[in-house]
Amino acid sequence: MGKFNQMTIIENVQSQVEFVPSNVMLGGVPTSIVWRSRLGPVKIVQAGYKDATKSALVVVLEDGSRYTCLSATFGGGEMPSYLIEAVKTVIESGQSVELCVAVNPRTGQAAAGYFCGFRLAGSNTDAGLISL
């Protein structure tokens, strides 16, 4: 019984520190996501909103670089609460993550300086996605 409970806790913790969206949009057009594998595993050390509208979430990585996530990527409105909770959890845990980003459906390129989710470094979550 104790082992079962430990396994359940581990699964819940992993799901709380990963946010890999399945439906993203750029310019109102549905698109796909790719992993920022060239960036490699990173640590998110701070996060916050750009302004009072809370439509742009900025994460600061250990090396000082910044990546932005726009609520429009998820259809507008509020930033997904699961993303906010996952960011808080990964900052508190100090775990390394791999960022993903939406691909511009017109150009097939991902914009520099943006992200739309992340997984634990080395995780197989959505392993079938291509990498940049």
C-alpha cells in the first residue's frame, strides 16, 4: 500500500512540473509545437507578467535569458492556470526543464525568445515532437 501511494505522488509531482499544450495557435491559426533542444535543459529561476493585463508571462532562466509566453497562444483570455502552477512548482523544485514553442503556421519557424510550455529535462512527454 505504501509503495502505491508513493507512485501516485511521484506521478502527480511530475504532472505539476510539466505543461505541454496540445492545442496552440499563432495569429488565431492552429499550429504545432516543437522542443527548443538547442537550448538544452534549463532552470527557470523567476517568472512574472509583463503588465497588469497578465497576457504575457515571462520566465527568467538561470543564465539570465528571458522567454515569453502569450495567452493568445492558448486562444486568448487568461493564461492557463496549469501553466502558472507548473512554473511555480519548477522554480521551487529547482529542476531542469526543456522548453517548447509554437511554430508559425505560415513560415514553419519558431520565434526566438518565446515558449508555450515545458517538460522535465530528459522526460519522454510528447517524445514524438520534432526538435529545433
